[in-house]
Amino acid sequence: MAPPPSNHEAGGPPTQAGPPKLFDLDPTGTDDDTLTVMELADQVGMAVRAGFRNQVWIRGELMSLRRPNNGMVYFDLTETTPGGSIRKIPVVLFRDRRALVNRRLTEAGGAMRMDDGLSIRIRGRVELYGPTSTVQIQMTDIDPTYTVGSMAIARNRLISELTAAGLINQNKQLAMPPAPHRIGLVTSPGSAAQGDFLDELRQSGFAWDVVMAASQVQGAGAEHHLASAIRVLAKMNVEVIAVVRGGGARTDLAAFDQAPVAEAIAASPVPVLTGVGHEVDDSVADLVAHQALKTPTACAGALIDTVAASHRQAEDTYTRLLSHAEGHLRDKSDRLTTTANAVAHSALSSIKVASERTTALQLAISHQATDARQASEARLTEAERSLGRVAAAATSAPQRRVDAVVARLGPSAARALDRPQLSLNHAEERLRLLNPQRLLAQGWSITRTADGTIVRTIEEAPPGTRLVTQVADGTLHSTTDANPDADANADAADIDDRTDP
């Protein structure tokens, strides 16, 4: 911009050579030395260009980044003074220089992207913007290594501080719930990270209760949003907190390398899982988290694996308990069957012995009664004969003697007959008590082969043997079976639907 013309060049009276004396008042009241706004702006512009003939490198914190549709980029480069005030200078990146800056960022491996809150070092020309007469920087280049290096230094310093404070492993020492279902989720609402995380949980088939805490995940102040969201979820009775976001440049993930986020994770009373899409290195948030996963999908997958493992363990425990119970029942059933067979065999033996003893006793009593009756009858007959002979030969006196004898012999004979009768009655009562038919009425049964042989053991009834089982009200016909797995209570027999009343 050329300097304003002098009064002489403009056709006015000649003036003294040299720069104008600003703010000097003309005592005559004329305004020959007064500058217009444009003249002052032009002179300031010349002074700025004269003072900054070459481009300069300048560093500061990027703020108020704007990318309008005209292809240009605008932002403020700021610095906070020791007193806490903020100094700033506007920066403009024209379209023709933007391509060079983007190439520089790409050559840095995609680790950096310009965003608010970033510490940057840029190159540009110091100019005076005419319309507002403000000094601005026309950006022409950027130094990505400065930003990446500054971030690395700050990151390492923070890790050292967290280690010294014992916070690196504090969250890792918490016990992971065996089957967490109430999950706290920290992410940007509506983001791809949120969709990937929730889709993975839905496809698992398990029931989930997800409590969402929306948060800014990049840019200036993002670290405070993330820390606040983590603290809020920790008070909502969640079992696990998942902090997720998609991938991006290292500068996009700068918030996860900040102290507020790391301290909030370390102080969380429940395990915190991170699923942040990193390019290479883990963030400080990953280092202090209970478990760090590479993506939101992987973070959800880790929760699914934990629940699935718990379900498998529960199913295995149930299977073992069921198998143990079945084995115990089989053992008890076998022992019960053995005991029942032993009792049945013993009962049948007792019944047989009692039956044989009853039969023998009945025969003995019958023989004794018969012998006693015959003896009594013989003695009576003999007495009658004797009395006849005496009566025929004797007189009335002897007759009386005979009558007396008969009178004495009558009760004696009756008593002689009564004693065998009582013995017979006792024998019949014992026989009634030991009668097999009475035992059958009480629930016992007797099993015989077709030829009438009593079956006392399993060996006496091999497979295919026809059996006749006597119960209280009839008989049952069956055939033995060779199947060892048949119901023990059925005694390995197929019962015919025939009953003899």
C-alpha cells in the first residue's frame, strides 16, 4: 500500500518534508496535518510490513476454528498470560495455502488435525486487515512435529504424575462383576461409536440395561465433559462404565490424554472399560482403565464375553449337580431294589417254613385227637362190657355199684375227650394266623413257575420263564425279560392283563 500523497502533490501549498507529527495541534486551527482513517490505516500497514519484512514462526493455542464454505480457514491463536488474561491474534489460511498445510499434516502420518485447544506452531505473514484495521496472520505453513512433540511431553509428564500418586492401577484392582448387565456408556450421542457399541450388545442375545451419559469427545474442554460423565454414571448404580469413541488423528484423541479424564477413571468405584479407536499408542485413559479395547465394538465384545463365560460356568455347574444327583438316585435305587428283593426272599422263606410247620402241627394235632378219641372210646367200650358182665351176674347191690362206677367214669371220660378238643382248637387258631392266604391279604405275594415251583432268586427265573404270581384276590401271569434297564419296581416283567379271581 503506497503512502498518502503530500499536500504539494495534491496541488496545495508546499509543506515541510518528513513524517507527519501525529496528535500535534495546529495553533492556527487548520487541519493540514490531520489524517483520515484510511490514511492512518495505510501508514500503520506500511509500518507493520516494514517491521515484519519476512514471514515469522509463531506458536500458541488454537481456538475458535471455523471452516466456511469458501475454502478458507479462520481461527484465533491465543496465549494465556501469567496473570490469567488471554491474548489472541486472528489467523487466516487462504485456499491456495490450505493444500500445503494439509500435505504437511498428511506427511506427519495422520497423527494431527487442527482443532480447538491444540498447541500449534505456524508460519505466516503479519498483515494489517484493512476493513477492520486489525493485525492478523496470513498462515502459510505449519510444523506438525511441534504439536505432536508437545503432546508427547505432556502425556509422559501426566503418566509420571499418575504413577507417583498410585492411580495407574487403582481401577484395575476392582473386581469385574461376573455377569454385568447394567452398563454405563460415555460417548458422543448419535455417533458411530454409540451405534457400533449398542448394535454389538443387541446381537449378543443377552439382556442389557444401558445408561447413557452424553459427552463431547474431542476439542477444547472435552476432557471436562468426559470426566463429568464418568462421575455421574458412577453414582447411578451401574456395574461397569464403558468410555468409547471412533478412531481419528492423535490430536482428535487429545482429551483422553488429559488429567481430568485419567483421574475420573482411576477414582471410579466401578470398573471402567475404554474402547477408543487409536492409530498406534494407547491413551492415558487406556493406561488407567480396568481394561482397554481398541474399538467400541471390541469394548462391547469384552462385556459379552464376560457374561457368556458366567452363563457357561452356571450351566456347567448345573450339569455337574444334575449328574451327581442322578448318580446318587441311581445308587439309592439299586440299594432299595436289593433290599426289597432280600425282604421278599426272606418273607417267602418265612412263609414256606411257617406253612410247613403249620401243616405238620395240624397233622400231629389231628393224629393226637384221633388217638385220644379212639383210646377213650376203647376204654368206654371196655367199661360197658365190664358193666354188662357185672350186671348180668350181680344182684341189685352190684347194680348200684355199677351205677356208681358209671357215674364216676362219665365225667372222667368227658374230661378225657375235652382235652384233645382244646388242643385241636388251639392248633386251628395257630394255623389260621400262619395261613399264607392271610399274609397275601396283607400285601405279600408268592411267585411260582408254570410247574408250581416257588421262585426265590432271580437265577430261578431266567429270561423267557413264564411266571404265576399269587396275590390276595387272584393270580398274575408274566414272562421274565432280559433287559437290565427295566424299572426295578416291575421286577423286569411284562404283566399280562389277565387276573384269576
